[in-house]
Amino acid sequence: MRVKVNGVRLFFEVAGSKLDFVNGRTMEKPTLLVLHGGPGFDHQGMRPYFDRFSDVAQVVHLDHRANGRSEPGPRQSWNLYQWGDDVREFCRTLDIERPVVLGHSFGGFVAQSYVTRYPEHPAKVILSSTAATTRFDRSVETYRRLDGDDVAAVAQLTFDEPRLANFIDFQAVCTPLYHQTDGHGLASRPGIFTPDVLIDFWRNGVNDRDGALKSFDFRAALMNVRCPVLVLGGEDDPACPIEDQRDMVSFLPPALSTFVTFADCGHGTYFDFPDETDVAIRKFLADWSSERAARPATCVSRGQADRSHKDVAVELPAGSGRQPLPLESVTLRTS
């Protein structure tokens, strides 16, 4: 399906109904708006995992302008400010009120653009493996730690010279380090790749008003967020290193932020730790009380504690290793 938003037709798909009939009553579910990574990709890579939440939310997947099956619009509109504005206008056009907006990686950049420009609009925000600004030096060092100098050199060259040939090398050499597991059997779906928007977003010679990868910085604006935010991060994420994620969390209002980190986890906690991520997201979706929103919290797995927050932890069964876990065996503990 497509809908015209800010002059371009955006493609979206929906999993699940908005209304449920429970115990003789019609109940309204929240809308979970999922923003894919990239740019240059589409929402298909998100569906195999995130469609599962259609039992507790109406899940809406959106292709950003110039991505996937959405129209490109003018090249000058390929920036984080426009993509953030599109999220707000998309919701207005479809009469989506108080959405829970989940942004993964680049989608997390877009989610931050949206929530910092329209802080009263979302009910909640989930930031998955993302950052508030770009620190290529941290990313290069994470690649070096994971697989040595040669991989780090490929990453550095791509960051310095963002052109298609270098992206192809990056895809072959660096992208396999995004994940620490095989995805626990998550089905893959063929997607649409649009290299022009990827290269444009990585372009050189931009300033802090361009909304491009090498210039954006939402850190100060995050202090104005007015809704609960769940942040999910992996300790071995080379794309958005955990140090970047800690920096991002430090600018969020402490009373509204929940930070979940996983050791031995790369880019996308849902990929390396799907069951534990499922529990954290379901807890966040279900917990709408003002008491919960008014309390700082960090959700930490495998003993990797961020000492600035201590309220919540993920408890895993002893000896669980990396095996997929039944949901009842993973609990959230609040101190």
C-alpha cells in the first residue's frame, strides 16, 4: 500500500489488527511503527522478527522516501530532517495517534529526528542498535577488535571514500561482523537495494544542518524527549558501537530511559538474542503506567552493567548459552 506524504508516495505494510475482541469487549492495541535500517534498504528485513508483536500491537512497516518501494522525491530531501518529518506526517495522514515508534540503526536516526522535532507526538520510542551522532573512529576500532587490522582498513576506506566499489568491499568484509550468531533461524526476505540514497547519505562536505551521516547530532535535542524510550544495544556492535549508544542514553531524560545491553551481541539485539529482546520489548509495550515511566532503568544482560542505572536486569537461566529460550524462562527483574 502507498500513501502520499509530504509530496511523495510512501509504501507501507501492516501486520495485525488495530482492534481485538477480548472477553466480550473490543480492545484497542497500540500501533508499533517500525523504521528499517539503511538507508538504501527496505522494510522486508524487519518483518521476519517484528511481525511477532502483532498479537499485542498493530505493526506498521514503512519504507522511507527513496528507499524500497517508496518514491524518491527530490534528492535534496534525502536527509534526516525530512525523513523525521515524514514519520509525523505519515501518522497524521493515516490517523495514527500516539504511536510506539521503533527505529533500528539508520531507522533509529530517523526516529530520533522525529521524536526531537515532535516530542509530544509518540507514546513511546524504541531505539535499536543506533546512535545520536557518528563516531567513525569508534567503529573502526570495534572492527579492529573483532577481526584485525585488515577489516579495520576496509571500514576506514569506506568511511573516507563513500563510493559504490568501497561499499561492495565493505559488504563482503565488514558486514559479516555485524552479528555474532546466524540469527537463530530467522527467515530472510529479498529486499530492494537503492545504492544512490546510501552513497548520498554518506557524502562528504556537509554541515550540521544537512542531516547526513557525517554531520548529524541529536544529542542535545534528546534532552527534550517527553516519552519513555527503550534503548537496545550490543556490546560488540561495530556499526553503532556501544560507546555511541551509552553517549546517546546519557542525553536522554534519566526518568524516561531504559537501556538494555547484551554482551557477545552485534548490530541488532533481536538478531543475536531474539528471545531476550522479545521479552524486553513486550515488557516495554505492556507497561504504560506513570510510575514505570517516572523511574530510570537499565536492562542489562550477562552481567554487563552500566553503573549509572541499576533498576532492571534481564535474568537468563543458568547454562542457557546461545540457545533460543522459551519466553517464560527469561524474566525482567526490577530492584
